Amino acid sequence: MNDFIFGEYIYNLRKKANLSQAKLAKLINVSNKAISKWETGVSKPALKQAQALAKIFNVTVEDILNCKLKNKEKIITKIVVTGGPCAGKSTAMAWLNEEFTKKGYTVLTIPETATELILGGIAPWTCETVYDFQKAVFKLQLEKEMIFENIAKTLNKSKILIVCDRGLIDGKAYLNDLEFENLLSEFNLSDTTTKDRYDGVFHLVTAAKGAEEFYTLSNNKARTETIEEARVKDDKLISCWTGHSHFRVIENSSNFEDKMKKFIEEISALLGDPIHYELERKFLIEYPNLKELEKNNNCQKVEIIQTYLISDVNEEVRIRQRGINNNFAYTKTTKKQVKNGKRIEVEKKITKDEYLNLLLNANTNKKQIRKTRYCLMENNHYFEIDIYPEWKDKAIMEIEINNENEKFIIPSFIKVIKEVTNDINYSNNSLSENNFKI
């Protein structure tokens, strides 16, 4: 079994020392391939090589051989588990806690705030207005998240997973757009900055969609929706979170256990534990009707600026500014290609200051990519449509899938020119080439 913890330890030491794989290999007289094997956990260095590494990185040989975690950066990940009524969220939370505790995570769970208030006597029907209730939920949720985050920082643990049973954006499903904008304004937040509080969002689809025989009100005293109302609420919640950089919808599979397994797999993919192999289908499409897209309740528009950094030959490292109306989130993504259509991808949130500092390491042989992305939930799949300012008659559409044989339906209003999944000419990397022309 590969020792991924050891591999990450060596990788982080090398990056901190600002050394390429080739440079490190030359310093200790080994091949680039040997360094790659160490960093992927396939093998470990011999004693003589460990001594050389310890000297270069200014750590002890014991640290190298035993991979002590005291030098490892603490990783705190915060996610949201949301979904329609009777989606299996309570069971999913139990699965999550058990599975990731086994994987070495300290799991901290923030209970659903709205249910806590309702069971305590504070409800939409006891407050003067629904807005007052949602404001109470929002304020308490913020306080709870701050407490959990502060505690997480004090724990002597290397991997901490904070799980929010519903997030701040869920309240948008119960208010109109103006009301929710006013609510965000009261707390000096925007839609972008609020979504960016979470590293990942996982929506469990209500049993009222495809598993109606299991829909019930008996296991939650705060649940009152009919099957039709549950479907409507599920759609609204999906619409609210559409546009988040890591939003996944977990549908009702052939059985409930498969649904839970898919849920755990998606979170594992976000955490990189095990390594996430991303599979995409990509299409060149005719320039879409943007007015129609923007009218769609299941569509969210974001502006993206993407910059490639100087990196190792076997890596692709980019940073992104993403958001709308001058409210932006920032990420750093590292990709390694495995084979056609598959790649290892690790994404990390960064601050604005970190983003600006990393811009100094921009690869000047590549141009910045600027694009408008339309994130669309349609036909039970999540589509990303990228509009480039240089193109007036075409665009790119991507969809993430779980396996090569997964079936999906392309939205009827999208006109496909051709599939370009394995055509490197349409990769973002190629689009960033200064001499690129299509």
C-alpha cells in the first residue's frame, strides 16, 4: 500500500526548500524517478539517502524515516452536507463520521441550526416573519461555525474535518432574492464570500425524487413537507448552491447503501484521501443564448481569472480569482495527468494576499485566461459552460462524471459542435499559450 502521508511529507519539504524534483535528485545523486516514487509513497529512501535529505531540509533522519507529523501543516477542511427533505442526511452524517474517523480525521459536526431552533420553540410560524426566523438561523450558524473553527485551531491534530449540517446559503431557499441580499448585507457578507466559507458542498437529493416509497415525515419532527413540496424545496436548494467551486449532487441510486457510498467517495475526492481521479467530458458548443441562461433559476454566473505558475515538468499549477460583483474567492490547483481524461487534482483555498504573492511566480510564457462561467444544474447533472471574450461563435462545456460509461443528457438548448475531451488543443493550458489560435 502506498504511504501517501510520507509522500506528502517529502513533497512539502521539497516545495518549502524551493527545489524541483530534478534539482533535488541531483543533490543526492538519485534519479528524478526515485524522487517521484518517494513523493507518491511508492517507495522510501535508503538510510544514506535519508541522511542526505535530512541535511538538505534541516530535519532529523528520524523525521524522514518515521515521517513525524509534528512538522506537518494542520489541515482544517469545512464542508456542508445539505439536501431536500427526507434525503438521508442523518444517516449520511453517521456514515461520514465513522468512515473519516477510520481514515485518521478528527470529525467535528455542527448540528442543523434551523431544527435546533424549531424544536426549541422558535420557528417560522412563531416568529413575526420568515425573515426574522432566517436571520436568527443565520446569526446562530455564524456563531457556531466560529466556535468550531477556533476550537479546531487549538486541537493537536493534523487532519480536522468540520461538517456543517446545512450551511448559511440554505436560508436562501426560504427567502426571495432581495430579502436574502438584505440578510447578507446585515452581516457584511456577499453570496460569493458566504459560499467560499466552505471547501465543499454535498447535496443529498430528497427521496421524493425517485425513491418516493421511502419518503416519510415520521423520522423528523421539524419536517412538514408533502412529496411535491419536498421536490420543490430540493430544486430550490440546488439552485441556491449552484456556482460553488466544489458542489456535488448525490442522487438516489439503485439502493440507499449505494447512495451513501457515493456520498463518502465524493468527500474523499475533495480531501484527496484516497487521491481523487477526476473524469470529465468536454464539448465544443455553439455560442449559447446568454440571456436564456441567466434567466434559468438553476444557473449561476461567475467571472474567472486563471493564471498559470512556474512548475515542475510533471505538474500543472494554477491560481484562480473567482466571483461576481467584486466579491471574489481564491484557489490554488495542482494537477498531474494520469492518462487520457484522468488526472490527479488537488485544490486549496488561499487568501487574497497569498494569491497576489503567487502572481509574482506567474509563468510569463502563458497568458492569463479570463472567462465567464455559467454553472448549470440540468437533467440531474452539473454543467460548466465557459465563455471566452475572444470567441464570438463558440464556447466550451464540461461535465464531471463518475465512470466512462455514465449516461447523461445534454441540455436541449445547447448545440454541440464536437466532443473535445481528449483534444489537448482545447485544454485551458493550451488556451493560455500566447500563440494559440483556433
